Amino acid sequence: MSQQTEASDIKKKILSTGIRVGTQVKTKFMKPFITKASPEGLYMLDLDITLEKIQTAAKFINRLGTDKLIVCSARQYANTPIEKFCEILGSKKLLGRFMPGTLTNPSLPYYIEPKLVLISDPQVDEQAITEATNAGIPVIGIANTDNITSKLDLIIPANNRGRKALATVYWLLVRQILIERGELKEDEPMKYEIDDFETKITEEEIE
């Protein structure tokens, strides 16, 4: 299978995950990544740009080393995707509330010095972004149409609210990082599926 067909297969596979479905709000920061609005009035993100940015992010992460990366999110649906990402690539995860001083106060027992921070939502993970910026650590962020991204060094435009969409972004990132490392060929399927990255809902949450 050629790289071309593999790329279009991946696109087909991820289109149904809602990865490019944004919100009814667009900020000036996210305007360049938006293609159009859906009939329901939701702004749609450009999937080609999303895939391109995931490639850039993968190169960046590999250059600094996945072991020097921390992945944070206070968003519940990002928990499983991040756990899977960190398990496969050996990065450190910080889930739930970001403890103040984690990146800026060396006297704290949980202080860490990563080379790079990856966040799932600029709004929810604001504390992590502020501290990384103050500590001079670059930040990669998954951002939706309504996010303010002025403090991000690299934006991955994607739906960062949906369970499946978040799973897809992290799945694509892992896949691309493995390809960049030469551990996976472009046309080779990864042994994990998007489903493996998805946060499962419990029965109570459905009701």
C-alpha cells in the first residue's frame, strides 16, 4: 500500500470520530484552522492542517525525547488517551488538577523539570500553560475553535471535548511519533486501535 492510500485511509478512519467538529464560537487565534460552519452552526476544523500539525508535534516531541515530556489534562475524557500515550511512549502524565508550583517551585516534593509540556485544552489546563511559560518550557496544545492559544508554541487544532475525538488525537500522535522514530512504517497498522485510547463511560454517566 502506498503512503498516499494509507493517508487517505487514515483520513477516512478518523472523519467519523468528530475530530474536526468545533464549537459555535471561533476566536481570532483559531480562525486560520477553520474551514466552514456546519448546518448546525458549528465551526469545522481543517483536517489536513490537523494532520500536518500532528506531524510537526511528533517531530518536536521526538527531538526533545518522549521521556522529557509531561502530558497534562484536567479534562476527564483525556485520562485514558493520555494514560495510553504515556504507557506506550514512556512520558509522564499529570491528570486532574494541576498543582500550583509543579513547574516553578523547586522546593516542592512534586516539582518536575520537563523539556516539553503537552496539554489537552488551553482553558482547562491554564495553570500548566502559565507555569510552563514562566519556566521557559514550550507547550504543545490541542485547541478547539473557541480556545485562546496565545501562549501555545504549537497548536494542534482538534475537537478537545469529545471522547472519541480526544482518543483519536492521541492515537494519531503516538502513531506519528513511532513513524518518526522508524519503529512503524507509514503503511503499517499500529497494534493499538483508537478504541484502546478512548475513555469509557460508566453506566451512571449515561443516565
